[in-house]
Amino acid sequence: MAAATIETSALTRSYGEICALKPIDLLVPEGEWLSVMGHSGSGKSTLMNLVGGLDRPSGGALKVGGKDLLALSEDGLARFRREYVGIIFQQHHLVPYLSAVENVMLAQYFHSTPDEAEARNALERVGLGHRLKNRPGELSGGEQQRVCIARAIINSPKLLLGDEPTGNLDHKSTMMVMELLKELRAEERFTVVMVTHNQEVAAWGDRTIYLDDGVLVREERTRC
Amino acid sequence: MLALKLLPQLLAWTATALLLLRAFSGRRLATAYAAGAGFLGGTAALAVVPGALLYDMVRGFLGAAFLLLWGVSVVVLYQSNRREGASGVRFLNRAPLCGAVALVCGLIAGATCACRLGSGAAGQLLTPLLLAVAGCALVAAALYAERLLSPRITVTPAGLLAALVALALFASSFLIRVDLFAPLSMKVMKGTHDFVHQFMESVLIPDHIFVRQVVWGYIGIFFSKDVGFWGGMVIWFTPVCLLLLAIRLQRLPKVSHIRQGAQRRQVIARAIKERNLRLAVPGFALAVLIAAAYQSQHPTVEYWDPKPLQLTANAAGEIFIPRKGEVNLEDGKLHKYLFKQGEREARFFVLMAPNGKLTVDLDACAICKPDGYGQTEGTLICYYCKTLIPLETIGMTGGCNPVPVQFADTPDGVRLNAASLLNSWGQTIQSTTRPKEGGK
């Protein structure tokens, strides 16, 4: 299954009089790992939300994997998010009273139907085979983020979005999570869009774009 | 008033038309035309077919359809572990089948409405005409409404049969002469009664010294009304429950060849969703059958059941009832009387049969508890077992017919022997009521 290609043309997003994203043209080929950097309030998360179908643009065009997100109904957008996108947040947003495996199964449930064996397998892939029955409160920050990764990839998304996924982690955990994402991307071949403040984390991507006050100011290739 | 009287039947007909149109969605117009034509034909039967025959035909057809549903549900359950779709789907949307099913459904619905109108409307033109127009208009409304239904709701052939039969049974449950549930309960009760009786006879248990009164108390349970009711319920609901079970047991598609877990789960989830949606129509049929059974148990029909007039005998021990005295014995209605002598009493009725002859019978039969009889159009009903007895057979012995009484039919009235009447009543109720047996 081909990964998503992201195409934006004069994409904008305004909140009242505040223009969070000024007309932006962007092309992310399928399978690329794009890092998005910028100061707070530069429009990084806004761009990620638009690409992931979490928010609707104020203007311009946006296509992900050939789907015109502006043309999709609310149901269609929900289906797009369910079947197409996996998201890892800085705050883990795990359900505190469910175990690690149950948190992953919850994502399966909203996608289609739960399959415990598959959820266990996903957690084993992220190195948490010994923590299946532990609740989020019993896991370290790095382990929780790995649960989030397992949850994000369980439905085989074609686009993986990360909103500062390592923002809360120490250096060692950060490297572990990034290494894991790299391995999974090599296996699953999904497109990655990762918002980060950390230059070292951004360097894991194929390309980095820099936003400033909602404008794409610069981009550079980090890897050939 | 007429529309209100026919409301349940017309509602059932609308639902029937909707189901037919959804099941044969490839041939909507043909189905609608056939259904409308059938309804017209069924309504016209009121003028063509004699009243009693029309009732018998509708009831006979409903019985046959119910038996067919039983057979189909067993077959569907037997085939439920197959992976391929519901059996018979390939037959749907074939023109002859659409037309035939819609036509038959229309005929039955129209005839049921005609029966509901009663023979009183047979001579009229306007009422059946209005009914026919209403039936066709409802098909047109269903044709429009069907497009508003979610396309996800699909109808399997077995589900369609279950819903159609359930709706027809619901429509008929308002007519005591074509209702099936009450006679079904009665047959179960009588069947159980006969079986237990024959069993006792064959092993000579009644004479056994160890069978004491307490044992008879337990045996009496088999003779109670509840056995008939619950037995009837089991027979009534089993086919639809089997269909629901068959759908629930249907195997999910093979997914082992799909490598990606998410895709695999999606295929399974879609299959489960479709399976659950297929439960909707048999589930609806179950709800309709519950409504039909309830209606059958709580009929809205009002029986003619006058309070018994008390009589006395003359010095010669003869009871005389004048033809046209306080009541008119020749009006074709049931006239009940009570005769008391000391501590003994007898309840009986006088009725003019359709052949113009007076008949005198006990208000009890030789089988049931003496709950008595009520009169509906063209029949008497035994209050205990709900058996309908055509007026033509009153005066004959056997079954649930009221026990005939010897009398003299004179030009001025009927004359009965008081002692003979009391003896006949005493013997009858002695054999049909046993204390502590809770039944016959």
C-alpha cells in the first residue's frame, strides 16, 4: 500500500483576525520524513492539524494521498483520520485506567474491531512485551511514548504525525523513540510529518522546513 | 371510524410493501404494481368469495405460510455455518418471483382487510372501493419512503419471509376468526391433554393405589391453560429465533490471506456490521410477532354474552321459554338462561341456527371447564379454550361443541324437562372440573 503524498497550495488557516498559517505551498512525496521546526506560535501544529484532518483550512487546497480534504464531509474526514493517519502527541493522551495493551486495542476498536494478539504483537515490536498489563501510571515517560507509537501504528496508517513526541523525554529515551520510529518507518513505509523544537530530532528526517509566523521561511535536506 | 378500525391492517400493509420494495429493490415498480394489484384482488374477494370461505382461506394460507417459515428457519439454521451469503439471495430480483410474492402478499393483506370490514360491507360498493384506493395509495407511499431508508438495511430471503409472515399474522390477530395464536395455544393444550390422557389410560395409572391426590395435582399442571399458552409461545417464536440464531452463527469471511492486520480487522468489522444489520429484519419480525401474540391474548372483539335469565319449572317439572316473550328466540342471538332447583343449578342457552331451527344446549362442553360461550359474527367462542364453533354445527355433539339438551320445539316456544337438564349439567361439569387439578 502506497504511503501518503501531501500537496498543499496556498493553504491558510485563520482564527478570527489571527492568521496562524499564511499561504503555504508544500509537497511531501510518499514515504518522506518531514521535520517541521519553528518557534512557538509559528504555525507548526496548525499545519500538522490540517494535514492530519484534525482541522479544516480557511483557504487554499490540501490533498493527502490523492484525497481532497476540503471536499470531505465530517464523516469522510473522520474515516480519513481513522484509516489514514496515526498521531503521536507530546502529552501521551493514554487512558489512565486501561492497561498498555487495552490502550492499543482501543485504537483498534475505533478503527474496526479489537484483536488482542495483534495489539500484543505491536507492543512487543516497540519493546514493551513485558509491560502489556501495566497501566500508563506504572510506565516511564519513554515507555508511555512507546505505547503511543504502538497505538499510532496499529491501524497501519499511511501518514504518521508527531507533535513534539519527544518533548517530554530525556536524551536517552528520545534516541530510543527516534530509533524505533526509524525502524518502523523502514518496515511500514509510511510518510512522517514531525513537529519539533529539537534540531537533533529534526535531523532524523529527510527534510526540514522552518516556519516563522505562519510563513514557510526555509527548508533544507538533512539526508540524501 | 373505518380507517381507525383498519389502522393495524393498513399499517402492516405499508410495512409489508416497504419490505417487498427493499427486498426486490432491483424491480421496485414491478413489485409495487403486483402488490397493488394483489391488494385490489384481495379486497374484491369480499364481493366474490362467501364470508365463511374467505375467513377459512385467509386462515389456511396464514397457517401454511407459518409452516413454511418453520421449514425455512430450520434449513437456514442448518446452513448457517456456510461462509457464502444468505441462501436464496440469487432468487431475489427475478421478475416472476418479485411479482408472485408481491401479488400473494397483496392478496392476503387485501383479504385480511376485507375480513376486518366484515360481511356487512359485502353488499356495499363505496367501502371496499375506499379500502382498495387506500391500499394502493399506501403502496405508492411505501415506494417513496423506501428510498429514504438507509441503503445499509438489506433483506435476506429468510428475513423477508419472517417479516412478511409476522406482519400478516399481526394483521390477522385483530380478527378472532383468522387469528392463529389462540387456536395454536388451544391445540397445544388439547394435544398435551390427549397425550397425558392416553398415556394414563395405556398404563392404567388412574386405578393405581399409589397415585394419590397430590400426584394428581402435579399431573393437573399438564391440563392447565398455561401449558397451552407457553407451548403456543414456543411454537410461535421459535422460527424467528432460529433465524436470528442462524444469522448470529454465520461464519465470518476468511482473512488469513490478508497480510496487514488493520486490513484484516476492517474486513472482519465490515462483515460483523453487515451481519448485525441483517438481524434488523428478523428482529423486527420478532417484535411484530410479540405484538400479534399480545393482541391475540387481549382481543378487542366484544362478544355477545347476555346475562343468564333465571327460570323456574312448573309443577310438572317442565321449563317453558316462549318464542317471543321477554326475548325473541328467533333473532339469531345467543340467549342464556339459569335454572335453579334447591342447591342444583344448570346454565344453558337457546339459539336459532342459520338453518332456522332452534337449538338448546348447555353453556358448557364435554371437554373444557364450564366457562361458557360468547357469540361473534357467525360463530360461538368457548371462553376457556378459545375454540370457534360455527353456528351451523351448534346442536351437534362432540369436540368443544356445547352439549345439546333434549327439548320440545312447539309453535309457541321450547319446553325442557327440568330434571333431565339438571342431570345433564351435573354430569358434564363433574367430568370437566376436578378440584385441585387446576384444569379440565
